[in-house]
Amino acid sequence: MPRTPAPDSLDSAAAGLLHDYRTGTWFPTVQECDLADGLARTRWSEHSLRAGLRSASPVVADGRLGAVLDQAVQVLAQTPEAATDDTLLQVRVLVDALTSAVSP
């Protein structure tokens, strides 16, 4: 049985990816930004994040953003209340940063 990532591990992964984005060591693809944009407009739940990942191309789903979002799905599967508390805050900050990257 796969281990569910701890919220601290998810926070760390999201913060690390955000740092890499802000420092220019990771450049999201247009498709990753589109995924983030779609998720920013969605009420988050295990099912909505899973659907977002399923709709993404395999390259996006298997990329760095996809890995962070997959961890978020696993956390939500174990603790659905994480969708409305601060557990996913760092992931939301990451998604918001990527969304602003494609905004006019």
C-alpha cells in the first residue's frame, strides 16, 4: 500500500517548486500554467484535483507540478478537511503564482 505524504512533505515540495520558479531554475510549461489556471478557478477536493491531473497531458501529470498536485490528492484522500483549512496553503500559493504567470 502506498504511503500517504505528510502535509509537511507536501508543504516542502510546493515551497521548493515555488522557490525554483521564482528564482528561474524551473520554468513551467504553458500546459502546466493552464492546469494551474484551471485549478485556481475550482473548489478543491480530492476529486477536482484528480480530475485536473487526469485532464493534463502525461508530460504535465508526470512533471514537477504534477508530482506536487498528486501529493495534494493523496493528502485530501486521507483528510478531506485539508481542502478548507491551511494544509494546502503552500500549494495554493504555488498555483496562484503560476496563474499570474499567464494572466494578461
